[in-house]
Amino acid sequence: MEESKKIRENFELQVKNLYRGDIKFYQIERLITISEISEKESTNCEICKANVEKIKEISENVKDYMSGHPKRRREYENKFDSIVHHLKKEHQYYSKEYFTTIYSFWGLLLGLISGFLISHFILSAWMLESIAIASVFFILILRQIGKIKDKKNSEGNKIA
Ligand SMILES: [Zn+2]
């Protein structure tokens, strides 16, 4: 873990000159974690190898990226997103509440549709009530499933 160690040091050196809000906003802690994961995966993956270099370049020019200039900020966000996307797609690393969020959304959708169908075919006088109850029902269930999946990822160290 040579490179990510250097990356962490670079960030730690410069973090003193940054605003707390910026550190949080730019997700620097998360980026350091991502550099460690990328380095671990880089033994078998050329893209991860290149991504470690990308993060290293960011860590050397933090001040420049966080100067508040919209162009630099967008550049930073694009790099960040592409690295996260690669880890998700090729190596199955997910953000902390990835499945909870996705499954809650599916729960809402399922609730709306089933609530509508129930009221349409069975309880025609109770459309809003049917939709509301079905939505809450499915959101709660699917959210729980998402939470279990997120927990499993976290236990398997598959969080990026
Ligand atoms: Zn990779």
C-alpha cells in the first residue's frame, strides 16, 4: 500500500489549510479509502492502477482543485465519480447506503403501483388510503432488505 500511504500523507499535510466544510464536501476521507481499495485491486486491474495515479495527482494539487473555481470543481467531481463507478461496476464496491437508498425507491414505486391497482380493482372509494398504506408497507420491507445487503457489504469490506 505504498501509493495510498503517500496519498494519505499528501492530504493530511494540506488538510490543515482547508475549511472543515470543504473537507466534508469533497469527501476527502472517502477518497483516501478509495485510493486504498484501488491500490489493492490494481494488481489485477489496469484501470485501478491508473485511478491510483489520478488520486495521487489530486492529492498533490488539493488546493488547486478546491480553490472554488467551478471548472476545477467539476473536474474533481468527474474524476471522483468515474473512479467510484469503476469500483462499483468492475469490483462490486458500493457506497455505504447504496442498497438502502435504491431499495427504498423501488419500495415506493411498488407501493404506488400496487396501491393504485388495489384501489382500482377492489377498494375504489379508498384510492389515496390504499396508495399510502401500500407505499409505507413496501418501503419498510424493501428498505429492510436493502439494509441487510448494505450490512453484508460492510462486513465483506465491500464499501467504497
Ligand atoms: Zn479496477
